[in-house]
Amino acid sequence: MVGVAPLARRAGRRLLSSLPALFGVVIFTFLLMRVLPGDPAVFFASGPNAGQAEIEEIRRQMGLDKPIPEQLVRYLWDIGHGKLGRSMGTGQPVVTDLANRLPASLELTFTALLLALSLALPLGIIAALRPNSAVDHAVRLLCTLGVCVPTFVSGLLFIYAFYYLLGIAPDPTGRIDIFASQPPNVTGFLLIDSALAGDWEAWWAAASQLILPACTMALFVLAPLARMTRASMLAVMTSDFIRTGDALGLSRRRVVLVYGLRNALLPVITIMGIVFSTMLGANVLVEKVFSWPGVASYALDALLASDYAPVQGFVLLMAGIFVLVNLTVDILYGLADPRISIE
Amino acid sequence: MTPLLTVEDVHVSFTTRHGVVNALRGVSFAVDQGETLGIVGESGSGKSVTALAVMRLLDRAGRVTSGRIRFRGEDITAAGRSVMQPLRGAAMSMIFQNPRAALNPIRPIGDQIADVLRAHNDISRRQASSQALELLEAVRIRDARERLSAYPHELSGGMCQRVMIAMAIACEPSLLIADEPTTGLDVTTQQTVMELLTDIIHRRSMGLILITHDLGLAARYCQRIAVMEQGLKVEEAPPENLFGAPQHAYTKRLVAASPTKHSRVQDLVGEPAPPSVEPKLDSRPLLQVSSLKKVFGQSAPAVADVSFTLSEGESLGLVGESGSGKSTISRMICRLIDQTEGTIRYEETSISDIASRDFHCHPLRRTIQLVFQDAGESLNPRFSAFDSIADPLRNLLGITDNQELRRRASDVAERCGLPHELLDRFPHQLSGGQRARVGIARAIAPGPRLLVLDEPTAALDVSVQAVILHLLDRLRRETGLAFVFVSHDLNVVRMMCERTIVLQAGKIVEEGSSEELFREPKTEYTAALLAAIPHFEQRHGIF
């Protein structure tokens, strides 16, 4: 088995080696925001008739009157002290905003990933066991649909069907019904918090708000997961050790699940990491459609307003999460496959 | 009494994209309890298909179209999974070639053995685990208790095959099918695995079907041998009859093509001896290797203090088991990897001073060329045969004129016995032997003086091997090439090389003229290697 100490050492080394990339991301986003058209000072001035003097005053407050290298140094200095600046839109420090909104995005993404996996794995396996059968084609059709229907369309369709026509879903506004009691904030994940508080009414309220956006996202990422599972299963099921299992009379179930699936899961783990990162950043449309108070819609609003600090903070957060997710995937992979050496 | 297994006139066909392929065209045989039947033949003869048909493990595309397969008198020709699953592993088992791939790579071997036990017996996890331990001890794995939690990649090939045997006999089946069980293993490992296998077979009086391409192996361990060719059984006889007086023309050819203790290269193909050109042994050395050492990482040196010389036009054999360092030495000579210590002199130049990553543009590159083991893997799949042969001409000789390239390439191809019309084919459109010829043509195209051959015929059928060996021998005599010939097949080395070096764990154990070394080995290690080669006695004067 892999010892804990070498694993921790490896994780530490990986984190250290990702620092230059994170630094690059910071600089790049900073410069990108500066070359984008639009002057935040104009946007945040009191009105369209604001005088030149007022705009200059705002520029000075935001530090935009200084030369760009100096702005960059100040920005890096702030990051070094854990400050990401203040959002002009909300008036809050970006760190606070992100910390408030990240759990909402994470809860949605985790739920969607779980849903997608619980659907994609069985579908992929069935498709691989009967390649080119009717089932295989049905799975392929479902995956194609999932990929080519944009999330805002499928999201709106879900709302139309389940909220408007059937009336079984709550109105798609936010994470929990405004009249329901909010559980005490412990983790920020409403499902967990309400379960911890034993408030099952709130849990149900949160879950029913969550299910439609989660399904929308799950449908979108179903394809890569199911297709990967299918391809990987197909390859594994033709390998020698599967034949060995059959030749020695193991049950079909054991051959498929223990000998086949466990080996086939290795590449799926890698895809899972990529899918997770993509979902977290790219679910802005879902968040918009369902008025979900997540980080992506926050960043989009800031971007439209040329509000530098939140966008830069968001990109840095995403880069950091990407590093963490990749590290987790690596560690999972190392645990799942004994052939991967520790170094 | 009914035999354990009878196969009566079985036909098997595969549906492929190019139509229906008849893999078996009427094969019959029977195996009794306690008997060992050998099935020999070259690739594509249908040996493995026979085994898979008996186990009902043919893949979706293949099916038995006619004939009967009876196991203990019961017809299992069309039996479904519900009938076969309780039989497989418990009554009839199978072990495969490439044991490491045949084991689940991410499951401890103890669990894999326990899986088989629990599939056929209603026992607890703990009982299965203790029985797995007994089985590992029965197949003579040292430190069996620690090995229970080992993964296949942590074990050697021979150990993996023993684990495979343990799994196959776990539920005491009465029939075992071994499909090339020792192909790819060293001769000494092959011997221990085969002895273990036959011992178990005799002790439990099981029936064994041994499928192999190695006539010597079949001769040593089987009571009867069936010879297969293109889906047909052409002959079946006890080994002494089969090798003493083969009846069928194919058997005769197969027997003749198999290298034995006494055969010469020309015997294999049944051609008169080529004009013998004595190598200039007294001439100045072409290659001088002294105190060569290579260490990979922290481990024990792969090559430790190896020194030898090679004269112009001489052929030197490097033999040894896997891990003996023979391939590492050949790669250092070719400057594909750098040595850790020591020097290699090629004529007047100390090529060990040239870093391996710079050697490709050194003028000496064209004079030292390589022939690889797997011709299929070592040819660029997007290159036609012509491209492969022309590539070194273009890069090493700087020929750019297309007509000139064409002329030279077909010239070389002709010398290697590659028909002109095959030059525009891609590797996948060529047979194994033709690919080997392309590999050789590519190596001799730039006009080398030293050819390093790393197991050049290991992946070939014996009849193809015979032709290729003959070709190499002829090329050497015609052009005065010097060979460094790496092989695990001692008979091949004896035929191809004037001098042989025996390596063990990176050190030279014995060195001498091939004839002498094979007749009277001076060290125990060489003697053990030679004794482990299975061989058959052939009556003289077949032709």
C-alpha cells in the first residue's frame, strides 16, 4: 500500500510546482482585464451625466490613475496578503463575496457530477457490453442530445415542464425558498447544514431547488463520462485477464464489475477531474437561468461591468481549484492503480 | 470408458469485415484422463482457436459451425453460459501465454486465486484465503504468505505463470489446456514451470492439452502430438514416431526448420551450403569493448565490467536470461544509451566518448546499424516498405534524388529477398517474414559494417525464422558484415555465431567458440542453460 508520508510529500511537491502557473494566471488575467474595452470608472459613476471630475475621483479611488506596472505590483502585494480587492458592484471585499457564493456553486456541481456519474457509468457499461446494439445506439443518442442542447435551453425546458406545466418543482429562484427557514451556516452547503441541524423541511426545500439545475448540468456532462466509460470498458473487456476470469468460471457479474469496471474506471477518473473543473466554471448559464447565487454568475456580472477585482479573484479561484482537482485526481489514480509508482 | 474430452470434426468460422474466415476445417482428437496431448503448429494454424472452442470462449465473431465437442461424454458443443460457467475452472481450466497480462493488474494475486475458489465452492473469505496460500505453496512460490498481497507487476513472468497455474488448478479440474504457457519465458524458467505443470498433472491424473509452437517442448512433455496447419490436423503421433518418421509433408518441413542441437543454417531451409568465407579472425578488431558498465537508477548494475572484442566479419552471440544485460550491451554499442563507465572502440574511434543523443549525426552512424526484435512494432506504420528502406539512405547517405533512392532501395530489397512489388505496401499489408525482411533491408541499406541484431527472429514462426536466419547468414558472408547477435535461443546463436558470450546478471560467465561452448560448457550456469533447452531427436536423412 502507499504510505501516507510519501503521498503527502508528493502532494506538497505538486502544489509547489503549480505556483508558477498560478502566478502566470494572475498576471495574464490582470493584463487581459486592462486591455478589455470599457472604463469601470464611467460604469460606476453616479449616472450618465457624471462630470469628468467625478469620474477622475472614482479612478483615483480605484487606483486606476497610476501606471499599469505600479497597479500590478500593488495587486500582487494585496494577493500576497490575502486580499483580492473590493467589488464595485456589491461593495463587499471580493474574498467575502467568493466565500459566500462558492458553496452554492460547489453544492450544485457536486450534485450534478454525482447525478451524471450514477447515470453515465451504468449506461457506459451496458453500451460496452452490447456494442452496436439498440441499447448502445440509445445511449449514444442520449449523449448526443445532452451535448448539443445548450444548458440554457435544457434548463428552460426543465422549468417549463416541471414548474410551469406540471407544477411539481418550486419556482426557480435561488437555492432555497425565501419563506423557508435558513439552516444555521456551518459548511455553506445547504443540504449538509440542514441535515446537521435536523431541519428536514429545509433540507427538502433546498433539495427541490437543487434538482432541476443539477439535472441540467448533469445532462450536459453525461456524454464525456458515458462515452469514456464505454470506450474504456470496451478496451478492458477484450483484455487477457477478462478472458482468464471467464476461463476460470467467475460469474459474469464479478467479471464485469470487479475485473472489468475497476480497470476501466482509471481513465474515467481523469475525465472526471476535467469535467468537474469545467462544470464549476462553465455553469454560468445554469446559474443565470435558475438565479443560482454562485461564483460564475457573480464573475459574469462583474465582467460586464468591467469590475476588475471580482473577475481577477474568480479566475484565481478557478485556477486554484483546478490545481486541487488535478492533485486529487492524481492521488485517486495512484490509490486505484498499484502500478503507478509514488515518485 | 469414454475419454475425458473428444473433439469430432469441429469446424469454426469467424465473421469478419472481409467475409467469413474458416479457422478450423474439421479437427478431431481425444484426450484421456492423465494424458498429455500436444498441439503444435505455426501462427494461424488454429491451435488457439481449438482451445477456445473447447472452452466455449470464442469471441462474438467466432462460432462452431459443425462437429461435436464432448466433455466426459456430455455434448457441450452448443452449451450456454449457465452450463459452461460451473465447468470452467472447476472441471476444465485454461492457462495462457503472457501470464502477466492474463492476471488482473490491479487486484492482489491472493484475491484473484480466492475469486476462483469462491466461484465454485461455498466457502468463507478466510477459508479461501488460506486455501490460496496452500495453492501458492503448491506451485512453489517462495514467501507465499507475503506474496498473497502482491500485484502481478511485482512478480516475474515465471512467477505470474505459477500464480496462473495455481488459479487454474485451484478447484481441481480434470482437464487443463495450456496455450503457449512458457512462450516469452527464459529456458530455465520454462523448465521449472513445465516440470511443475507435469508434476501436478501426474499427481492429480488430469488431462493436459499443451499448445505450443516449440516442437522440442512438445517432444519432451507430451505422449501424443497433433500437428496443425491452416485449420486442419495433418498428423497425430507419439513424439518418437512424429520426429523420427514424419509422414506429412508439412510436418517434415516443420521438423526440418526447427533448430536443434546439431542443425546448421542451411539444413533448416534444405539448401546447399553457401560459399563459406572464413571470417578474418586474425585481422584487427572492429569493435573493442572494455570494462563496460551500466547502472539504471539505484538498482544493481545492469551491465557490470564487460569486455570483449569483435573482429571484422565476425559474428558474436550474446546469450543469457532476461535481465542478464544482453540488450543493454547491444544498445550501448549502437549508441542508443550512454554507458556509466568503460570504453567502446570502433576501429580507431572511441565511440563511447560520443553522447548517445549526438551519435545520430555522426559519420559512424551509418556503419553501425540495428535489426530489432519485433519487425512489426519497429516499422513506422505510416511508412511504406520503400519509405522505410529509403529513410536511412536519405538521412545517412544524403541521397535526395528520387530515382536514385528508388534504384538503391529496390536493389537492397532484392538482396533481402523482398519482391519488388511489395515495396509500396505498408507494414500491416505485409506478413511477419516480409516485415522482418524490410527491417533487415533498412539496416543494411546505408552499408554498415557492424550489424547489431536484437532477437531478430524471436517473434517469427520456425519456418519463417529458418528463412530469415539463412538470409542473414548469406548477407554476412556476401558483404563481410560483423554481427553482434543477441538471442535467448541458444540453438540459433550456435548456428549463427562463431563465438558466444554467456551473460548472467550483467557479467560474462563464459566466452568461447560456439562449437566448443555448446559441446563442452565449462561453467555450471552454461551447462544448466543448455540442459534446459527441450529438444527432439531427429533421425538423419529426412531429405
